Amino acid sequence: MSRRSFPHNTVDAFLVTARYLNLTHAAKALCLTQGAVSRKIAALESWFGFALFERHARGLRLSPQGSALLPELQAAWEQVMTVAEQARAQQTVVRLKAPTCAVRWLIPRLLQIEQTLPELQVALTTTTDHGVNFKTESCDAAIVFGTQLSAGDLLFEEALTPVIAPSRSTEPLESLTFLHPTRDKTDWSLWLARQPLPPLAMHKNQHFDTMDLAITAAIQGLGIAIADETLVEEDIRSGRLARPYASSVRTGASYRLMMREPAEKNSALAAFRDCLLNPG
């Protein structure tokens, strides 16, 4: 009979029943019905072509063939379980959830993680959601954004500053289209209120669903965006954007890293966290 037809899902029933020599106890240990355990053992006996147990009025007893087979099957089963547990403990995939507004900051760091930890795969899911619920979501780690956050590790605090394509940086502020990262004017209004500038009306406006979209529009020359200075660091360094004003305004919001379980319980999560928080 071919190896492929071996009923692998019956081995645990044999091993547990051999331990208890009682179908009722074995069924309870396996969380199965007594009939299900009996069918598994019958299927295994059918494959081998001999009985594994002798049935007596007082219970079960291993047959001579069953007694001879038990140590080798037990050793093989324990080896399989050891390999499986080691693989689980050395998980190499970290499922990360992040808001789209953080992607500009995150991507360079994911590239660095890929170079530093080539054996670690980060499966990134982006969302407009700024929070996480590990009870209902399958991610291992999440970047969250909001005010008055204290859980997790601080990545950076939000500080707003205007940014614009270099080709338009000399134009008067009042003549530009104001690019808003939300459907209201809260962020721009906050920055303007803190500046020693004459009162300024925002005559031309474009609103976006995320800060990342507003920044992209500014890079393409649509107008002047209000953006977090950390998120646009690379764009400014590379010359895609310019900062016409040196000042920035803190909003009280922050980006933080949260994880499903403590890093010390998962080596992959620990390595990911260390590399993200301490870029080399």
C-alpha cells in the first residue's frame, strides 16, 4: 500500500489510547467522542492489517504487534511535534498593520529591516483606521495614531509644517491652493494660529482622506500641504518637497508601535521591534 494512503490523522488516537488503555479516557483527552476514537483506531488497524489492541471485558490491552509498534510511533510523533513547536517559536513572518499616513516613514525602515534581517518577512497591511483590536484582528503588530496614547512604544510625535514642491516655493502663500489631509481645515488652522502672520483666508482648498494623499499632491505641484515633519523628512532630503517655513506645531498626537504579545515571547517580533525602534 502506498505511503500516501497512510492515515496520518489516526496516529494520535492510537498513542493516546495506548497511554490510557481506556476509550472513554482517550476520547476525553482528544476532545472526541468514543466512537470517533474507535473509528480512527479501526482505520489504522485496517491499514496495518493487524490489531493494535486486544479487547477484554475489563478494557483494552496492547496486542503484541501494537506493543512492538508503540515505541517507534511514539518517538516519531514526538519528533514531529518538536519540529512543529520549534517552527512556531521561530516564526519568521510578522503581520503588520499601519495607517496609510505612516507609510512614507515606514517604507525606508522596512527596507532596512529586510537588509538587516533577511530571514524575517513583514507582511504589511495598510488602512485608514488609526487603531487596532488584537481580539478581532489577525495582525501581530500595529502602528497606531492618536492623542493621549500611552500603550506601546513611541515612534514619533506629530508636528505639522507646510510643504510644497520646490518649483512653487517662492509663490505667495495666499495665492496657493491649501491641501488639507482631512475633510476639514483643522490642521492648517492650527498651524496658522501659531504663526506671527497677518490673518490669512484660505480661498482655494483641496481636501483629501489621508495625509499621504495631500503630500503626494504637493509633490506634484497642486498646492501647499500641511504635513507631519517626520513623515516628509525623506521627501525634503531628496528635493521632492521644500519647507517654506522653519516652524512646526505639535498637535498632541503621536504614532506608536503596539504588539499582540510581549516581544520576549516571540523572537521574530522582538527582532522586528528592535530594528524598527533602533535603526542602524
